[in-house]
Amino acid sequence: MAKASSPAVEIEVDDKVVRVSNPDRVYFPERGWTKLDLVDYYLAVGDGIVNALYERPCMLHRFPKGLAGDKVHQKKLPSGAPPWVKTVSVHFPRYNRDVHELCVTELASVVWAVQMSTVEFHPWNSRKADVERPDEWRIDLDPGPECDFATVKRVARVAEEVLDDLGATGFPKTSGGNGLHIYVRIKPEHEFKDVRRGALAFAREVERRAPDDVTTTWWRKDRDPAQLFVDYNQNARDHTIAAAYSVRGFPDGRVSTPIRWDEVDDVDPHDFTIATVPARFADLGDLHGGIDQAAFDFTPLLEWADRDEHEGAAPPVDPED
């Protein structure tokens, strides 16, 4: 195992230079991958990770001692940032305080965050221009503990069908864990509570079409563990999930990876790691690269929510309750 005191290296990223200390520190003991390997991975998918994070408040999952050590969930920008690292101020009513979170506008900021021991990047679904109005609707297909991945893929196809009926373009990706995510760009015209209502209405429609596979029951204790939960509350304010191209904090260095719809039926999330995704990215480019050109008018989903509530369906559970 490399010594933690290995000499620092300087990485040129466009017009910036980022000093990376302890480059040989092993972050993924199962594979022997180091901090510098992590830097190299993010450099290889640079356009993709910047596109995924661009101008969004971003929470960092940091592992100062590598995955063998503790994980730090960091909202506030770590101290010692160079002056060119951008931030965005976010207000947290529960604590009545403002926090300056990382706001990526260039790849050098990503590399600096990795220097600060960041493995995972978890951006908001809104941007700096209007933090309170999401421009990204996130469909999180979250399998229960007894739900197999074949079910996840089956439900993804149902979600695709509903999106097609709406005239919305979905951009799928592996979660890096056991599920799949589908992102839809929306016009930033609605507040979080409205996007969450619409996301629940969508989830209920998926449930209607696949009642044996899908649940929208919020409380985990009340769910069938063999079913998949369409987690609409990932659209709540300050709820974040791993970005496209974000590495996950698993021993095998898995990556939350964009996929094509024609890959869904055969995809295996374990195939996408920091060792394999760079070549895929070089071959396919950023599969989410066109998402900004596919903005969807979210209004029909709010109409679905109104209809459901008029028929007696409960509104979304507040995730803070």
C-alpha cells in the first residue's frame, strides 16, 4: 500500500493548477485505486461531470482517509478553497442560516473538490439563477431489499412509456447502487413543493400500470420489500442524489453512469467503474449532453396531481416530518 505521505503533484486543468496532496493514498482498497486515480477519472469525464453539476448547489461526500475511513457529508464549502472556486448561497430555514455550497462552473473546481477528498458529488435539482425553482425532475427507481434488478429494468420501461405519453424526454442513468435514475429537464417555473406533487402524480401513474412491481407508499415499514418505490421525494428541497458521472462510495469504484434507453434491458451497474467509464465516455460522449435542449412543460403533471387529490389521493408526505 502506498504511503499517505507521498509527494504532492500539480494538475493543470485548463487555465488553473490544482495541487493534489497525498496522490498515492489508496481510496478504494479492494482495487488499490488511489486519490490520483480518482482525479484521473474525473478528468477523463470532465465535460460530463461539469454538465451534470453546472451552476447547481452541490453537497460533497468526502472520505478523508479513503473508503476505509469515515464519510463526511459536507454542504458548506470546505475551507481553503482558491479564489476561483465558485459558490452559491443557500438558506436553510430549519437552522435559520445561509450556507455557501460548491457551485461548479469548470472542471478545475471538480478536481479541487477531489483534492479535498470528495468521492461523490450530489447536486441540487435547481441552479444558481433561481435556487428555489427546480429545472430538473428526478425519477428515482429505488428497489426494496427483496426487489431484484430485473424488476427495476421492467419498471424503467413503464416509466419510459408514461414519459412518452406526456411528450417528455427522459435521460436514464444507473444510480451506482441498486436502482436506476431518470432525469427530465423542466422549465424552472415551479417551486419544489409543486414539482414534488407532480412527481408523485407520475409515480402513481407508473404504479397503476405496474401494480405488482411498484409502490408509492412513503413509509418504508409499510412497503412490500419485494416492490420498487418510485421515490418522488427526491424532488424535495435540499434532497440530492449522486450526479451523472459521480463515483459512488462503494469498494468497487462504481459510477452513476448515463445509459441509452436501448441499454436498459441488459444493463449491469457493476460494469461501470472508474476503470471502465472513461473509455465508454471517450466512445459515446456525454449521453446527457442534450438534456438542456429537451425542456418539458411540467404543467400536465400538476393537472394529474390536482385530479388525484380531487379523487381522494393524499398529497405528498413532507420528508421533514
